[in-house]
Amino acid sequence: MTSQQPRIDAIYRYPVKGLSPQPLPRTHLAVGATLPSDRLYAIENGPCGFDPAAPAYFPKIRFLMLMRNERLAALRTDYDEPNHTLIINAEGREAARGDLRTAEGRAAIERFFAGYCAGELRGPPKVLSGQNHSFSDVAKKVVSIINPASVAAVENAAGATVHPLRFRGNLYVAGWSAWHEFDLIGREFTLGDRARVKVIKRIERCAATDVDPETGLRDLTVPRTLLQSFGHTDCGIYAEVIEAGDIAVGDAVSA
């Protein structure tokens, strides 16, 4: 580790899987849960059999997502949590808005994606949600953590700018040396005053990281760069919340 006190540098959630992140100044971590409203919704790409009354994990290929639908990154979205309203901006203007709790609101969002992703759909797009379900890339409810120093190492290897949001993490922890997060597998540490997590696995990266989160262009080959330069395709870690607590940007991270 470096001499700098590790700290939470940024917090993000992704209310709708595959769409743009929402930065948070602070949030609450609950035991065995994701960040509140993280991947709370997904856009089904063709019928997958998801049952809202008995929500279960489905692989990401069942939904609109950046690995195959990079044009999603060109959208700017916002989520009004109290009203469950998604606002989609495309090409600098509002393109759709809808309360995702209502049939009318969901239909407005679905109509937008029916046009915007017309050539990439396997069936009518459908807004999905389930009680306390998170459409994460893994079945277990976790928080994803990215080390900016590791991103800088990837950037150096790629010889090009690598935006940290390519990795779509929940928490960005500054003050660790590059790849230090991999030494934390199986270990516990504290975020802020009370929240505590246990690291369960490294995050294997797919072609979604090839997409620039600002332009929507597939302009790099991040997994290939990782493999050729570091002998693996991993960047970031998944951690399970084992003690609840509030966290904020700037909070200390300590073992």
C-alpha cells in the first residue's frame, strides 16, 4: 500500500442496468445488499422468462447492455429515486421520461428503446424489476470496488486514456497501489465509521470495457490489454457487506 490513507474517491450506482451511472455524495450500505437502487431495473432484450414475483438471476446477455449494445453509452440518464422516474437524454435533449412503477411510464421508456435499439433487439424491449432484486452481473448481492491506481496501470499499458467509468464500479478507492485490491480477496475492511465488507472475488472484464462511457464508441480492447500486459483479464473486486453503515465520498478505508 501507499503512504496515503486510502479513501472513498467516488460512489456510483446504476439504477438501470446498462445505462449511465448516477454519482452519489453519500449512501447507506445494508448487510447482504447492493447499493440502494443499484441495477434495480433492466431492459429485457427479447423474452427471457423473468418472473417479477420470484426474481432470479439471469445472465446479462438477456438484457440491453454495453457488451453488445455500445450505443447505450451515448445516452445520458437520470433517476429520480423518490418518484422512480427515469429521464433519458439523447443528443442533448430529453428523449423519454417515465415512472417505472406504472404501466404508462414503462411503456414510454420501452417505446424509446424500441426505436433507439431497433437493429439490436431480439423482441420487444421490456422494463423489468423485482422485489429487492438487483440485475447484477453476479447472482450474489455485492458492491463492486475499483482501484484508480490499477486503472492508471491499464491506461499506461494501453497507451491511451482509460476512463475509470469504463469499469462501472460502485466505489472507487484512492490510496491503494496498483492491483493491491487483489491482495484483499477473502479479507475484510471498513468503509467510513461503521460499514464493513468482505472481499469475495476479482472482477473478470468483458468487451463492455472497450466502450468509451462518454462517446459510446468501441475504441479500445481493454480485456486484451489486461491479458497481454498483466496475464489476466481482471480489474476490480466484488465485496459483500457484512456490517451496515453510512458512507460518503472522502471517508477513510481501513482494515
